[in-house]
Amino acid sequence: MKYCSEYWDDVRLVAGSIPNIQKLYNKKILITGATGMLCSPVVDIISLLNKEKNAGIELMIAGRSRERCSDRFKGVLEDDDYKFIDYDANYMYKLNVSADYIIHGASNADNRRFMKEPVETLLSNVIGLKTLLDLAADSKGSRLLFVSSSEVYGNRELFSYENEGEIKETEYGYVDILSSRSCYPSGKRAAESLCASYISEYDVDAVIVRPGYIYGPTISSSDSRASAAFTLDAKAGRDIVMKSKGEQLRSYCYMLDCASALLSVLINGECNEAYNISNKDSIVSIRDVAECLAKESGVKVVFEIPSEEEQKSFNPMKNSVLDSTNLESLGWKAHFDLKEGIKRTLKFL
């Protein structure tokens, strides 16, 4: 991720459009997964608010590596700009801190890692969240945002819905619970139910987001997901290799628009509700993404037959188009369509 004046202009743009952003001022915010693709731009927004708006937000970053955190935000955060808290989503323990807002974004979201670490993938979603729900229960008046996934919807082909196109937050489909690949959607489903249970039993204030396919310059070099691999190849000047026809329609969203959605729901969302994160101007096929990246970087799109092992890691969902009506009702709006998002991705990567 390359920080430059153009990038900070974009951060300024999305920060200025988050409804009721002032509610975060002079509050304590704890973020897990802060160095990851979705939550690192949230940290950028908070940093900008503190520096340019004197927001007085006390930022706490919870993770496994202080060094990784320092390296990720070098030039953005000084040591005294945040407090680092040791946290591992694979273990359950008590966090001895207090927070007004908690964003839980720590999760394995890499398809290939699902296949290698299905046990850890499933359990970390539940165990890691329980630690934070306990913290929210102890910190009366606090609010927790759980970052779930569109994969909780599964396949809807066996079910009948009025709208067979965009998926609403109440329209669930089939997940094969005897497939180890289901460790991710099943873990997210269980975690959402855990949120609902804490709300019911311990009066915790919690809200959920279900992002679609998020892309941008905050991807990791080790990310094996298709759009990430395409982006890294395009940036390196390598031809983009597709392992399918790429005809499946998906909801894509640029990472800064996703970050503003996370904060919009954190501030304005209804307790015990879930909100899809989708840019209605970026509902395209994965082939469209590959071709847009190829055009912007001057490479080609080539096709190869996937190995049997690669096929096992594929997302089994047939339809991945999300209805963003509930999110937009909070006053959120996206600023970057696919073309603009990909231009920025290649520029800032």
C-alpha cells in the first residue's frame, strides 16, 4: 500500500460522507484485523479525523504482532497515536480494556487457507468473537460491529424467493455442513448467532455487516483469492490467469467504500440487524474484473483448467449479488465504481 496525497484525498472524500461521524469523536475504538484488507482503511479514516478534525479518537489495535502493525501503518501512525493490545482470535481470554466501539474484523478469508486450516478458520470466528462480546458485555454502553461475510447466504437454488437476483439480508440458502470448505460460512453463521445470543441474554449492543467481494491496494501479497491474484499479476505486468469462464455475477466494492460502510453501520445501524455491503455500480462478473485489470495494466487474460485441489477451494455460491438497500437507507453511498476503483488499486498498490 502506497500512501500519497491522492490517496488521502480519497480518504477525505469517504470520511466526509459517513453519516453522523461526529459520534466517534472523543471515543475509544478497538479494532481487530486492523492490518487486514477491510479494516486497515478504517484506521486510515480514523487517523485522518484525528489529525485534521482534532477528533480525539482513542485508537486501540488488537492483534498478534506489534511489529506487523507498526510496519503496516508506518508513516501514518506514530507509536503514541494508538495502543497495541495482544489478541489472537484462536484463543479465548479476557481483555482488560474498555471501549466505546469495537470492530471485529480479524478472520481468515483466504480460500486456500480454508482448505489447509478448516478447524482454525471455523473456531477463530466463534472463539475470537466471544472474547470481544464478553468485553462488550462488561463495557456497558459500548457497541460491537461484527464483520461477517456474504458467504453466509450459501446457495439459494433449492429455495424460492420473490427476487432471484439480488440477495436480501433475510434470504438464506444451502450450505453443505459436511464439506470442510464450509468452515468459513458455517463459522460466520455461528458467529452471527452468537451475536444474537449475547444481545438476548446479556443485553449487548451488536450489529453485523456482510461484505461482498472487496478489492483494493490493501490486499496482501499472500492472498490467493481470485481478484487479489489478478491484481498482483496485473501490477507485476504478468498475464492474468483465469481458472474458469468467470461468468458468475458478484457484488464488488472498493476498500475505501467498504471502510466507510463499516463505520456507517457501526454508528447508525440497528442492533441485531445485518447489512450487506455492495456497490450497486459494481455488480459485475469476475471476468469483467479480470478484463478491467488487464486493460488498465496492459496485460492479457488467459485461461487454464483448474486442478482438482484448486476446485475444492472455490466458493460454491452460484449467485453472489447483494441487495444494498438497507445499507443505503443509513445514508451510505459508494464513491468508486469498478473502473475508478481498479485505477486506484493499481496506482496505490
